[in-house]
Amino acid sequence: MTKTKNEFVPVRSRHIKWYNCGPTVYDASHIGHARNYVTQDIIRRILVDYFGYEIQFVMNITDIDDKIILRARQTHLLNDFRSQNTHLSPELISQVRGAWAAYLHKKLQKGLPETDRPGKEDEESFWLNLLNKDQEESEWAKGCRARDEKFGMHLAALSSSFSALSVASAAIAANDTSPARANDLLNASVDVLYEWLDNKYGSTVTDPAIFRSFASHWESDFFSDMATLNVTPPDTLTRVTEYVPEIVEFVQRIIANGYAYPTADGSVYFNTRAFDGAEGGKNRDGTWKHAYAKLQPWSKDNKDLLEDGEGALSTGTTKRSPSDFALWKASKAGEPSWPSPWGAGRPGWHIECSVMASEILGDNMDIHSGGIDLGFPHHDNEIAQSEAYHDCRQWVNYFLHTGHLHIEGLKMSKSLKNFITIKDALNKYTPRQLRLCFLSQLWSGRMDFRESSIAEAKGIETAFDNFFTVAKALIAESRSTNANSDGRHHYEQAESELIALLQTSQHKFRVALCDSFNTPLALSILLELVSQTNIYIARGRVGVNVSVIEGIARWTGKMLRMFGLGDGLYGEIGWGETSAAGETVINREAILMPYLRALSNFRDDVRQMAIKNASTKEILALCDKLRDIDLIPLGVALDDREDGQALVKLVNPEILLRNRDEKLAQAAEKAAKKAAQVEAERTKKLARLEKGKLSPQEMFKPPNVLEGTFGSWDDNGLPLTDGEGKELSKSKVKKCAKEWDIQKKAHEEWQEWVKAGH
């Protein structure tokens, strides 16, 4: 609330009570959710695994609210509509066309200029008028998007449905009523059908199981994404529908304390005017003044934010002030309901978190987290109603708000066609790359998710991968030789400097994390340590102290795993890998045979070459084949070194194959460019030779020039007079002579080319 950095002091020593706003489960989670929950997981891991705090981490699932009710109803009604329309028919086309027209009139009004808004004109004529406009670059289109950022999305939905309607009409004319045609029409018209069906039949959806099963599906989908992203599950998970009796009791006390009021329709609203500035502390020592909108006081009169906070189904309310918000909503037809003293209804959005957090954590907590978009009105409303209920001065000691995520500089939006689900992202990037990308940004700042950000994350991942691979190879090599001491301790100046750098890095790393979890700085410290260690390793096998390298590798790996970038045991080198479930018996044959087969094949080839007295070049090619072809799929990399002894490294086979394929692709691209250049030169030469076929003696005579251009020529074919018999000017004669010389050389070149048999 101070908007500054303060020393973090939990109420109970090293025990932290933390409540985290969980998702509203009505659709697939997107990359913004990933940034929010992965970032909070990183902070949680730092507090527990690095600073040694104990955390009671509570997260809620909003499994009933306006968005869920609407989407569950719409999905249910669309599924019913599909089951009733398994074949294409004129009636189905007519219904979809009606939904299309309703969507057009409702959705495009806001974005269209007054002169373009549809009146009584035919919907199709109006649509064709829009379709003929330049939808991307025209000033008209830009104006529409400026008036309504969702205009492009609505236009795309209309276009998709309109095209499908045209195809369906043609199919009917051709007597094609197949289920495939019906599905094509319905699939292309989902967006326009959702609202049309809900407006017509939404009030008939009465089965509570429809809403429960819908929310349960998306809750499972959310936690599946979180597990893939390696997000630690909450210690306690709460769901709104499981706490309705407690919510009713909570609201009753707020009314009794004088900070809420019921309305005639059976709803209950929080009275922000009564609360703001009221004296608190009636039940405790000392008094204070309550304040509404502590987090964002400048937003408490923002009508857009206030309306968004109430939900799409909250219309025609009778609240006393625009800033008042619903604690309990009277349920209308087509909405789930629970009994209450004010009639059948359901919880408001904000009250759920106050009740569940209070039930688990009491009247005060250390940390409350969520995205910055929840600051107002959600978190400010939580604060107000909780402090009104508990009659306390401060319900939450520290709010952690993760920053917005934008895509390539733009706010993520389906209307802008830059909406990325977590599953979409995971089809392109690994969970580790995404986490590295988030770690590279300050947790509280706005993040711009760009391809360049992912490229940077991949570069960081590769840097650590290569370091761990070399370190493990050196350690394995050192231990396999069991060499006796060479009489030197190998702790010279280079080793002392590297150990000092490790200690300095460890201190800087801690300072960075103490400074509001500055993970970008912490990562850069690790990368610099790795870079300097690589410089040390580059000295070569002789003189390198492997134990120093091992100590740095173990600490670096431990810190990366602390960030949630891998799994593995304490002290393990690298990211760590998770074993397959139930894998307790090592199958030596399955593990060893691919490697033994590669070596056996190599031995066979060497023997055959020795028998045939093969050349050194052929034997070296065979060695390269073992390195580049046979061992790569097995995850073995051989680094040739100056001392003639290759460094053996075990690497993820996918990485080796990808690197090899990239090199081959680059080589192929280079060869293709070279071939294209050669072909271009050949074509150019042929064109030049073709031009050289003409003898210079004939170049200024018809038909090679227009009849009448020149009147007379010398013995070499150079023109002397023009078509009228006038002597050519000196400049003209000079120009013709120059062209004649050029053609003479070209003709001689052509003659040589022909003579050579081409």
C-alpha cells in the first residue's frame, strides 16, 4: 500500500501465511496466467528453498461466477443445438442466419460510425457493404477499432459465419444435407450462436450439475497446465461452491456492523460510503479510520472498472452508489442458487476470497498475491469487506501484484489475434524456456512476451546446458582415471581467483534476491560465474582443478533448481532429471546394447579398412562418422582436443540431433546459395554468349537495326552515313566504334565457346 520496498517481517517469525487468488475456471489458461502463477511459484520457492521460510499457501478456485454461468450455459445449449441438427437443412440455415443478424446488430454498434450503423436495411446488403471495405489499413477500419477494440474479433466471427452460410446454401441447392455440411456451418458459427442461444433459452438451464461439471473440467485443465509448468501445488485449495454457508454468515456480520445493505430483489451490497472514513476499532484497543480503495484510491470512481468487477449478468441493480459492490447476488432464471436470509442467490465475486482466506488464515495474513489487474476493484473490495467483518486496521500486510503481460508490445487479446493459450505456448517452447523467460523479467514489472525474449531464454538455457555437460564430462573423466597425485596441489592464482569469484557471486546472488526478488540480476550473476569458469576450463586438461569446477557446477545447479528450472537431488550437477514413475530396476541390456552395437560396428569397419589397406583419409572419415552419425542419437558427444584425446560428454540426444540438423541445414542452405550463384553466373554467361553470336560486321545493318537507320558502311560494317545519306557526326562515329569493339570481343568469345564443342 505504500508503493515502496519495505523489510519483509512475517507476523509469526519464519512462518508465512499466504493467500493467492486462483483462476476463474471457464476456459483454457493463457500465457498471462502462466506468467502470473509461474512468477508467484518462483517467489514462493525463493522464500522456502533459499531463505528458509515455512509457508502456508492457500489458493482458491472460482468455480461459480458470471463468466462461468454464461459460458457453461452457452456450451450446454450449443451442444443441445448440435444434437438437434445433425443434418444440414433450410431450417438450420435460417436459424444460423438469424443468430448472425442478431450478432451483427448488437456487436458492431459500438465500433461503427453513425453513418454506417444498420437500420432497416437488409442484413446481407449491409454485410456486403462492410465486406467490400479495406478491413486492415483503411482509416474507416482504424476508426472502428479505436471505438471498440473487439471490433476486429466481431467482424471475423461474422465473416466466418457468413462464408459458411453461403457454402451451406449452395449445398442445399445441390441436395447435400450431410452431417459434415451441418458441422461445418455450426463450427464456423459458434461465436454468433453462443449469445443467440443464451438469449433464447438461457433461462431454461436449471440443472446445477451443468455448472459444476463445466467448472470441474476447466479446473482440471488448469492444474494440468500448472503441473507441466512445474508450479508447486497449493497447500490448501478452496472452491467457492464449498464455502457458501460461510459466505452467507460473513455477509450477515458485515450487515450487522453497518457496512452493507440488502435490496428489494434479494441482493446484498457493500456500502462503500458508510465504510470510507468510518471509525474502526470498536472491539479492540485504539481506533482508526477505515478507508476504501487503499491499493488504488485513484480508481474508486472508475465506472468501467466498477462495472467489470460486477460481472456481465449484473444488470439493473438497485445499489445506492456506483462504487458499492455485490456481496450476494439474487439469482435469476438460468443461474445456480443457494438459500440465504435474503432469498435464493449466489456469492458476489469479491466476497469469496475474503471468506475463504479468513476461514483458513484468520483475521490477518502476511502475503496476498495476484495479477496487477486484480488490484482494483477485486483486492480493494476484499480489503474493505474483510476489515469491515473483522473490524481490523489491516487485513493483509503485503500485497504482491505480478505485472501485465503483453505480446510483441500489444495487450494480449483474441480480438488482436495474439491470444496464446498455455498449451499453444508449450507446443513451441519448453516449460524451462518459459520459466527462464519469466525469470529474466522483474516479477512486478510489465512483461513484453516477444520471440526475442524466448530466443534470449534459449540462449541462457544453452549456456547452462553446455557448462553442465562439460563439467560432468571433466568430473567423470577425472574419476575414471583414478590418477595418482602429480605432486602439485593445483590451487594456484587462477584457482584462487575462481574460488573468490564463486564466493562473491554467492553474496551478490543473495543481495539480488533480498532486493525484492531481483531474479534478472540473480540470473546474470550465475551466467557471469559460468562464463568465467568456461574461460578457466579453456586452459585445457593439464592444470585444470576439477574439484573447483565441480563446486561451482553444484552450487549453480542448486540455485537453478531452487528457481524451479529442474528436478533432482541436493548437490546434483545440472538441472536434474525426474525418473519415470515406478522405474526401480535397471535394464542393463536395454541401456548398454545401443552403445555396444555402435562400437562393434565401428570395430568391424576399421578391420575391413585395415584388410583393404585403406588410406588415412578413409579411416578419419570413419572416425567422423562414429562421432557425427552413430553416437549422436545415443546422446554421446565427442569433442576433439589438441592433445588427441576426445572429451566424452553425455548430452540430451534431442539437443545433439537438433544441433546437427541445424548445422546440416545451414550447410545445405549455404550450398544452395552457392549453387544458385553458380547457376546465375552460368545464365548470365549464356546470355552474354548468345548476344555474341552476332557478327560485328552485321550489327549495324538490317535486320539488326531498323531499315533506313544508316545509308552506307565501311568494310568492317561500321556506319558512315545516316539513312538520308548525311555523314555521321564524330560523336556518333565514336559511339558506334565503341559498340563495335565490344561486340567484336563478345563474338570472338562466342566463337571460342563454339569451337570448344559447347
